[in-house]
Amino acid sequence: MRWKKISDAVVRRLPLYLRVLEEVSRDEGRKLMSSQELGERAGVSPALVRKDLAWFGEFGKQGVGYEVSYLKDELRRILNLDRQIRVALIGVGSLGQALTRYNRNRVRQDDSFNIEIVALFDNDPEKFGMEVDGITIHPFSEFEEKTRALDVRMAIVTVPADQAQMVADAAVAAGIRAILNFAPVKLVVPEGVRVANADLSLELQRLAYYLDD
């Protein structure tokens, strides 16, 4: 697997570099960028920028820097963002609906953003057949059938903690290999499946430490 060779810390920084390059590329007169500037804009040292990128090849020239357009395209390729990535969301409560609307709006506004929620699932019969931003909510029992038909390989889990592992197990069995988990619980998944956790409560509690009295 690709992530066996590259540390997760490196992979986490690549989208930061890509964001900087995409912002800079909007200036049509801008062709080159140094590792110094790229690092400053991304919040890391220039040495770390060079070290991170060196894992994937030689992209810059000493004394010249990086060609913005080329490096941007290469990072998109490395991150698999040169193709459409279809996502299923499981658990269409308030958070799930908000995430769906945010994602769909981002896709409409940014042609380069191609990670798109295309399927919604829930276990509440009252939600079956309802739509969120044009996407119909289906019973979770139809997850495997629908996601395989749509070639979905990534899932967002926004269900209660006591349901999260069951949902993750079913998603993995259906062929999902990447999960963004919003449930406040650690998911156990087999090798070859990647989980990223997003816990709003924990982050708010962490930030509270830094508040002055």
C-alpha cells in the first residue's frame, strides 16, 4: 500500500502545499515559487517542504524553485485528485446534512475540487426517499448495492458512537477503503483501510486550554 512507504505526517502536509499552489496559480503572471515561500505560506520550514516532496521525485531546480503549474498537477496526481472520487455519507442527521450541503456547494463553486458526495444512507425509515441537495437518502441495507453501482470508495460516518463500528464493518465489506469518521469512537478496521477521525468536541476542549481567565 502507498501509505506503508510514506508517513501520514507527510501525506497530511501535501494538501497544504496544494492549497498554496492553487491560490498562487490564480495569479496568471506567477510561474515559479521557492521552497522558502511555499513553506512560509504552508506554515512549515523550507527544508521540510523539500524533504516531503523528495519522497515523490525531483520537482524543483536549485536557485530557481518550483514551477507552480507543474507542481500543482503533480501533487494532484500523487493525492489521486486527478480523477473524480465518489463518496457516500452514512447518518443523515444535522451534521450529515450540513456536510452534504457544504460538499455539494464546494463542488459547484470549484471545478478543481472533485471529491463529491453522491450517495446518502440512514436507518431512519422516515428519511427514506427524502433528498438533501438533490441526493436521495437510501436505507443503509442498500449500501453495498448502491455504492458498488456508483463506484464509491470513500465514506463519511456521521452516526452515533454505538453504531459506528457496525457501519464501518459494513462499509469495509462493501469495498470502502477510506473512512472519515465523525463518531466519537475509535474504529477498528483491517489493514488496507484508512480512517481519519474528526472530533469537534475534542478539538473545542483542546482549544479551551488556551483561553485566558
